[in-house]
Amino acid sequence: MEHDIAELMRLTRGMSDALDRDALDLCADLLAERGDLLATLAVRYGSGDEAVMPDDLREALTSVRAQDDALEARLAGAMKRLGRQIGGLKEKTRQNHGGNSPICLNRRV
């Protein structure tokens, strides 16, 4: 169980570090890995009101939930920045093609 707690904290820190570097692909991979670990813990200890888990695991999960709120806000901000970058690239591509979208950007195709 101590290994599970350490792994959970490592993945959470890794997500934060990935967001610091705007590495959304790495953040998504770590999020999936963390989701798998949380699913394993839910099977092992139960979930919701029926959960019977050690106190130190419960404390770790409480800490992770608190960090999740901050990570969620940072991830949303990073995704908005990425969306703006993509929008800028699409506009530049349109300008380079005389105002017409190349077929790869045309949603009607």
C-alpha cells in the first residue's frame, strides 16, 4: 500500500510538472496511468461510503483531490492556450492560401 501511495503522489507531481512545461501529451498519459491506479485502489478497498481503506491512504487521496482542483484549472488554461495557437495557425494558413482554407482545414469536406 505504501508503494501505491508513493506512486499516486509521483503521478500527481508528474502531471503538475508536465503542465509547467505545457506537455499536454505527457499530462494525458500520466492522468490515464493515475486513473488506472485509482481504479485498482477502488477495487481493492471499495469506493464511496463503503470504502474501507487505511487512514494514510485516505489522507493521500484527500491531498490528491485538493491538488486536482488546481491541476484542473491549470489544464483548462493550457488547453485554451493551445486552442488559441491552433486558431492562429489556421488563420495564417488561410492568409497563405488567399483567404481560402486548404482542404485539410475545411470542415465541410
